[in-house]
Amino acid sequence: MSGKPSVARIYSGFARGTDCVISELEVSVTPGIPTFSVIGLCDSSIRESHGRLVSAISSAGFKMPKGHVTINISPAYMKKSGSGFDLAMAMGILFASGQIRFDPERKVYAEGELSLDGNVKGTPGAALRLNKARNSGFSCILIPEEERISARCTGFEGQCVKDLAEACSVFGYKGYTPEHFDLGNIVQYPAERIDISMLKGQEKTRRALILSAAGFHNMLLLGSPGSGKTMAAGILSGILPPLDSDETGEVYALYEAVDGTSARISGERPIRSISPDITPGKLLGNTVSMTPGEMALANHGVLFADEIMEYPSKVLDLMRKPLEDREVRLFRDGISYVYPANILFVGAGNPCKCGMYYEPGSRCRCTAGTRRRYLNRLSGPFLERIDIFSEMRSIGKEDMALMYADGKNAESPQIRERIAECWAMQKERYHEKTFNSCFTSANPADSMRISKDILEYCSELASKGLFSARGYQKTLRLARTIADYEGHSDVLKSDVSEAAVFRAHEL
Amino acid sequence: MDYSEDEMKDFYYTAVRMTTKTDYRVVRELFDLGVIRSHRDMYDLAGRPVNEIEDYGLSNMSFRRVTEWIESNGKVERACEEYMKIAKENGISVISCENSSYPVNFRVLSGMPKVIYCRGDKELLKRCSAKGSAAIVGSRNASRYALYATDRFASDLSSQGITIVSGMALGVDRKAHEAALKGNGSTIAILAGGPDNIYPSENRELYKQIVGKGLIISEMPPGQQPLRQYFPSRNRLIAGLSDCTLIMEAGANSGTLHTASFAASQGKEVFVLPNSIYFENAEGGLKLLEDGCCVLLSTDSVIDAVSQAIIRRKMENPGLEDEPEMKPADKTAKKEELGKIRLKADKTPDEVTDEEWNTLIEDELSAKPLDIDNLCRALGLPFYRISELLVGLQLSGRVVLENGKYALTFL
């Protein structure tokens, strides 16, 4: 053997937050006393792979080369972890030692963890990695059989392998036989949802839910215990249009990274409920493990915060920035990690300490002072993120009876279709996937088709104290959504007045 | 409109009073000495030679003034012609104390003008005597509360057939006229300037309505500008014409207080709307209450006062003709109308106008404040319609949002 080491190149990937990096593995085998070293800021889960590699290679009928085996995983300055490099490392060793004939022109991507008997197993975050690998121009992609579902969600081409031997046969007698993965019919839609007709006699909340869904407007529901606030969140999932295929993939990828392959694949928008005891790490994401938080998991869906008054104000204020930017930003080691968080925030809570403020009669026993102190738990800047306010009351006897008497005709499907149309209108108007609630522009009135006298009317309403001056923009946006839902091409006066009803609140 | 000779003499009388120094004292002296029996005789007096006048035994000052007037009679006649010309153009009629239609309330008081000029429905003066009248006056920049109360009292009283008398100023006066006109009640506006002179000009539209359905009165001749000093005198007429006076809001130095003191000195009931003692613009009204005016609590006490005045008037003037009985526009009529709108809302909801819906909403809210969900159910209207109407009502100050419920405006 000459002094020139034989080097093989192969590719794999690892996830960093929701961001994925494709890494190049260089494997060199040089003669000498057998050593094994992995370099490139790898943690122990990668360094430990030596044991798995030795056993798996011999199980597949090959031999671990005798000599210095050095594996360099680039980019070398990034910290890496996970056992997903095993397959690529094993293949690289076999290429470098000449046990498998290897065409250097071929760009090979491989991922998967090896077991001692040579089987290839999937690792979390597959969907994220495959999404990246899909577009990186590999001529050959090998993934574990277990990652088939993730592959289908990202919609790419490659080959699934069961064990190391099968992976090697791709370069031998069998050849590379890629298959195309797509979603097909694996997406499930839940059949049973709470229908919006359950909100009989609560017209305002009903309308609030519809508008909130139609324009992705953040909403705050205040009402007594038992008035159906939690149910309202369930209803919302029934009137939101299903995820499109890109979104399904995105949502699945994130869930897969957290829950592994047991994650659901659903066309339904995620509804994440959080409770007041949530930690900042759980809400925004853990900066040590880089697990996405609830805000990221609710991407393209709903984040429902029940008992919003009980949240420590610190936690609520943490949500302010993500709600504004529509993304969660985490910092670790001076690097920022971005999780998209295009969420519809729904808060629900009591209107006062005893909760009976909106109930008929005088059942509330809070004084004005107690009530104000109670409501002060929501900070002004936080409330500024809320577009729709609605109060809820426990429903009356007649409505209760009516609700169960003619509860059969579901109204949600129709409303859902209408909302899907509204979304299409907004997409056309803003030429991108933006909703009325988050559209930003120097002069929004133009693109929203709001005429000057409507603007004047709106300022008149503001000056009469129907809503605060800072709620002016919000009112216009909401009015635009109402106009969309009602099918008005220009925003009408009546749209603005209705929007004003949802902005009127005593917080 | 052509004026009779008597009417021409009425104009002439006013011209004398307006253009010469012949004031009420001179006129009274002429009456006392038997020189004239009626103000119309002034016209004939001007034709007499000066030396004849010397024999009447007038005091020196009066004599000087009368001679001055007779010497400048040409000027007086020119003014008189000018008045008649303007009056003719604007359809203004003249009523003097010689006419049967001269208001009884003026006749029984001293110091009331002998000649008044009117524009509009003169029959209202008769109705005013037969059914009673109430003056509703107050501040020009009144609070929401006062305006609300004015609206309620004016419409309730006028629905009882009582004529609403006011001064067509901004604020309370305007509201009072509007409320009376809205309910097809009768209303009389007494102006400080000539009856053709719209003051303030913001009330042009209201003036037209009053000319159409009500009556404009002035003691000033046609064409006369409303001068500052005429306003207290006008307030005297408002108090004089009506059977009782309602003060809705008056600041410490408000002109409204003149009306109140005239009414009190004429022996008429003065009602004052109670208000907060910390509210600056209510000081004058509260002082009146302190001085013993009646507290305006409900329409009932006002109606009592008016009916007592009517009875007294009938006893003192047995010849007073009864106004042909009008269909009482009372509460049952209001109820009937509501019923009609309800029926319409049930059968053909599309034909119901916004104003009619507003009436229904206000009726629903009159019992107690309701939330928007309740209103939706009660009226069977879709949410977006209800919200539009409610915001409109909120904007016009008829409804407020309190504790998550909509309530009729109070304060």
C-alpha cells in the first residue's frame, strides 16, 4: 500500500432546531495499528458508534478494515449528535477499504442507526432531514425502512433499506432502485368534530370564531365557567380549512422530531392546548435539547390558552414577540434557531374573579376594584396582539333544548368551505400566504380596498371611544375579514361597525 | 297674502315702536288719557295736527316724543311698508291683541306685546290654549343627560297633546323642537329676531320643519336682526306663552334663568331637571331648585301643572272655545306603532327600515340592558345587522355598552 490514504466521501444530515444541515463524511483508512476516530465536534452518541459499526459490518458479511480509520464529519465547526450517521459511516468505511466498489462521481446520501446485527433503524427528525436531502442533488439516497412515512410526508425519491447488507447490494448486483414517495392517502381526517351549531344562542362567539378562522385573527374569549370556552376551541378546529400538502409535511416533520415515528399524520390543523403552569421552555422550546415548544408545534394551527388570567404575566409576555413575528427564535451558543410559528392564538378566561360578570342577573360578587385588578393581569402590549374580543355566557334553557333537538344538521362543513374561499381571496390579494391579520404594508388601506370615508368613519368610532386609538389598525383588518366573509369587494361601513363590536372590551 | 287695513295698522304700530322713541310708557300714557283706545289708533293719531296733541295733557317727555314721531312720520311709514313687503314675501301673518286668535296667556298678563308676527300654523295658538303648553329650555351646550331627558320629556308631553314651546337655540331648545316634531306633536318656536330671521343658522333645517308643521312667533317685525338685548325679552314671551316651564340644564349665568324668573313672576310652575352638584353647567338649575322650584321627576307632575292651568284659564275665560278633540297621541298609539313594526319584522323583515329596527332595539332595551346575543334572538336578526345597528346607536349616543351589555343612554 502506498502512503496515500484512500478516502471515501458520503453524505448524511443532522437537524438543528428545525433547521437541517447536510454534512459530508470523509472516511480515510490508512494502514497501521487499528484505531478509530471520529472528528468534527461529535458528541458521545456518535463516538460510541464504533461498537455498532464493528458488529454490524461483520454481521453483513464484511470486515472492519485493519488500520487507522478516521472519519471527519463536516461542517467541522458545528456540534453534532445522534446515531443517524451510523449507516453513512459504515458505508464510508466499506467504500474506503475497497470492499464495495464505489464510483466517486456518485453523490451518496445515507442515514440510519445500525444495530449490532446490521439492521438499519430510523432516528427522530427524519422528516426534517429528508426535506433538506430532497433538494440537495444526491444521486442516491438510502434511508431506513422505518422512515418511510417521513419520506412520504416530504415527497421525495430514494430507497428504503432494511439492513446494511441491503444497503451494500445497491452498489453490487441489485443496483439502485429508487421509488417515489408521496402522501397518497395516508393523511387522516378526523370524522367527528364539535359542530358550530352547539353555540346556539351565543351569536357573538359564533361569529367571533368564524371571523377569527377566516382571517387568522387572535381571539380572546371571556366568560363564566361552563359557558363553553374550551368547546369553542374544539369548534375552531372544525371550521379551519385542512392543511395543504406542504403544510402537512411541515407539521409532521416537527411532530416527528418530537414524538418519533409514532407522530400522527393528519390533515387537521394542530390544536395545542396549554395550561397556566407551562414553563418558558415548554412554551418556546428548550434551548438545551432544542426541542420545539408548544408555539412551534402549533404552527399552521391553533394555540389555545385556557384560564389565561392565571398565567404568570412573564409567560404571557414571552408570547408577545412570537405572536408578532410569527416565528419563535431560540438562542444557543450564540446561534439563533428559528421555528416558524404561524399560529392562531385563542385565549379563554374568566371575566372576573368569581367568573360571573357576564351572567344574567347580578350573580357577580366582584367589586369594580377586584375586577380591574383581575383584568390587569393581561398587559396592554399583550392585548395589542388580540384582534377579537368576545364575551360568553352560559346558555339559557331554551337554547340548550334547541341545541339537542336539531343538532343533526352540521353547519361547520359549509362554514369551513366559505372560510377556505376567504383564505384564497387573501392569498390572491397579498400574492403570498398572508392573512388579513398579519398583512403588513406601508399603506394597508390601499391593498385592503378601504376607501377614505370608511377610514374617516373608523376614526369617528375611535374618537367616540368605541375602541382604543391603537385598535384602529386592528379594526380595519378585522373589517377586511368581515368584508371577505360577506363577499364585499370593498370594505363597507357595516363591516367596520361589526368589527368595532369585537374590539369593544373593558380590558 | 294681502293685509287688511287693521293689519296694516298693526304693522304701523310696530314701526312706531321700533323706529321712534315712543316707548311703552308713552303708549301707556296715551291709553290712560283716553287718547287712543286701541294700538291701531296710533295710525290715526299721526294724521292729527300737532296743536291738537298739546291739548291731550301729556307729560312733557311724552309730548316731545309724540311730536318727534309725528314729524318723522314719513320714516315710520317707510319702515311699515318695508315690514309689510318682507312679511308678504315670507308668508308672515300678524296677530294683535284685537284678534280672537291672540294667545289667551298673553292677554291675561301685562307687558306682553300687542302685536306678534307668526309664520306657520296659526291654529297651534288655539290648541296651545285648549290643550296646554310647556316651555322646555336649557343650555346651548347641554350634556348628554340633559339632551336625553329633553328628548324623553318633549316627546312624552307632546304625545299628550301639550304644545312644546322653546326658543330654537342649539342644544336643549333644538332637541325639544325635534322631539316634538318627530312624534307629530305641536311645537312653537319664539325667536328673538324677526320671524323670517333664522338664528342660529345651524338650525335652518329645523326652522323649515317648524314652519311646515309648527309655528314661529316673534314680537319683532319681519326683517329685524336678533340683537343681543332682545333675547331676555324673547325669554319673557316663552315663559308667558306656556303654562309651565321646564329647565333642563342651566349654568350659573345662563339666559335660561331669565325664562325661569319670568315664569315664576307670572305665577307659573317651574320644573328643574335635577343633576349632579359637581357638574359645572348645572349650577343655575340647582340654584333654582334651592330657591324652591319643582323637581322634574316625571311627566305626570308636568301634566298636572298644565291641566290645572287649563282649568283656571277656562274658568277665567268662559268664552274660550274648545279645540276640536284630537286623537290622543298617547302611549297606546306608541304601542300600536311598535306592534305594527313587530308584525312587519315578523312577516317581511327586509322591508323594515333601520330606524324601525332601532325603535325595536330601544324597546327591547327599555326594560333592562341586554347583551348582543339576547338581542339577536329577540329580534331574529343576523349578527352583522345587529352589530351595525348597535354601533350606529352607540355613535349617536342612544345606547351605551356597559358590563358587556347594551343599555339605553342615561348619563
